[in-house]
Amino acid sequence: MRPNDATFTETARRAQIVECAIETIAELGYHQSSVRKIAERVGVAMSVVQYHFGNKDEMVAAIVAELYRTVLAIMLPMVEAEQTARGKLAAHIRAHLKCLATYRSQQIALMEIGSNYCSGTGQRLHEVGVPLEPDQLADLAKLELETIFTLGIETGEFRALSPTSMATAVRGAIGAALLRSTGDPDFDVVGYGEDLVVAFDLATRHL
């Protein structure tokens, strides 16, 4: 079934399946989240899930699109509100940690899919690409850490550095917060984010 042809009821059911799939993946892990287990969580037969999503690849595409739409809704306004690269970097870190604190299950599900997904044709998630509309992809590009670091170098705000290396370091630090919060529900994600803002502010300053 094509989403554009769906009725209101069908659209609502698809959204429910996607929500339950996210919860299942976050709880059980990607490999243990079969279509049958997702259907059980929704409270429908497997055939209903298969009607809305012809195969698991289609379901993963819908899940990933929903996860990134949530990220965009939180992060884009915060990053675009800043005029400097230094401000954008701080906003990116704070916004990403806000996503983690507010939508922890979604962030875990995205990590699980990113680490373990392999399509029916053998492609990993980064090879398939993010299934968003062109305008959404353009907005997502504005949040890319490499873009922010490159801007900072060009404007002279940042010292000479490798945008790729620094982006990898920021992502790793944010990912560490997700792993820590998984084992420690009381971990102060927001406070950790403020520490990261200071750390990377110092790391990008001219020597």
C-alpha cells in the first residue's frame, strides 16, 4: 500500500505500528524485533502489519523517517536560531542531548537500526540513505557537525582542525551519554550536555 493513497484510518494504523516498532526495537534490540513481536505489541495479526508494510525494509524506512522527523523538529529551530558557528555547535550538542532525554526510546532504536540493519539487498543504513523528502534532507544537512565545523574554520571562529575528526568526537561523546543513560536512568543527560558544550568550546579555540 502506498502511504499517499492511505485513508485516515490506515494512516493512523501505520503510525501506531511505527510507534510500537520503535518501542520494540528499543526494548529488545533490532535483531530480536521480528514482525510477529511488533504485531503482538500493536495487538493485531501479522497480516495487518504486512498489509501496511510489504516487508521489513519498508517498515525500517518508515521508522527511520519518523525518528529523523522528531530530531528535526527539536534540533533545527535551536541550531538555526544561532548566527555563529560556535553558537550552532553548542546548540547542536544541547539539542541532541535534549532529544536523548525526551525521546530516549527513539534514540536507542535509531542506534540499534544504524548498528544492525542490513537490507534485503545487503545494504547498511548509511548506504541506503535517510528516507526523507528533499526539503527535509536539506534541513538535516544544516545540522551536520561537519558543516558546522567547516563554517567555524572559514569564519575564523575555530582553529585549524579536521571537521571529520571533530564531528566524530562529538557524535561519540553524545553516543556515550545514550549508553550511560541506558544503564543508569538517573544519569544527568542535560548536565552532561553542558559539560560537552564547554569541552568542545575549549577544543575549538585557537591555540
